[in-house]
Amino acid sequence: MYLVRLIYTSEVCEGFGPSDIEDIIEKAQKNNHASNVTGLLCFNSSYFLQCLEGSRQAVNATYHKILNDNRHRNIIMLNYCEIYEREFENWSMGYIPYSKITTPLNLKYSGTSEFDPLAMSGGSAHKLMMALRDTLVNQ
């Protein structure tokens, strides 16, 4: 079984509220755990940036569900590749909301200090999520 990593970004639809993000996290953690998918979700009031890791079949099935979720739009796959090991193996779905911690990292990996994953390359988005993971682990 091959492991893959998929990174995508999307824009939040109008009417999206706090209960929606709570629902997404709760369901993702439950469903991802059941299908052995790991990853990280970054979110602010405008954008999602998510990394999914797992078997090709499980990641593709999860992404298919994401594509059909009407709470976001303009879904763009930034990166999809085979991997040798997971980088978020401890999280069925880690969650990082926008905060002061993310501002300097946004500037390091993109052209602005604002969180705008639509303006990032797949490699930069991956590096940003790794840095955020490391920041959380070291707190």
C-alpha cells in the first residue's frame, strides 16, 4: 500500500459559521481515524488549507467527500505525491486556527503576512504546515 500526501486550499462560502468549523473538525477526526487518514487543517475566516496523508485509496475517498462539501468553494489541489512516511501521524485531523503565531510563518512561506493559501505553491503550503506543526509541538 502506497502512502500519499494531498494538500488543497479552498475558500469559505457565505454563511459559514463557528458551528460549521466545529462540525468539520469533529467529523474529520472520526472519519479519518476510521480510514487511517492523518493530517492538518489550517483555517481563518476566508480560507481552508488542509493536508491529508494515508493510503492512496483512503486519501482519494476523503478528498472526494471534501469536493462535494458545499461549505467551501474554489477548491484547488496544491500538491499530491507519494510519501515514505507520514508527517502528521499523531493527528487524525490537527487543527490550527489563524492566530498571531501564524503571521510570521505566513510571511516566511508566502508573499504576505496574511494567510492566503491561494497565493502559495504546494511546496510552500507544505513547509508552512510543517512549521505550524513544529510550533504547536514545541509549545
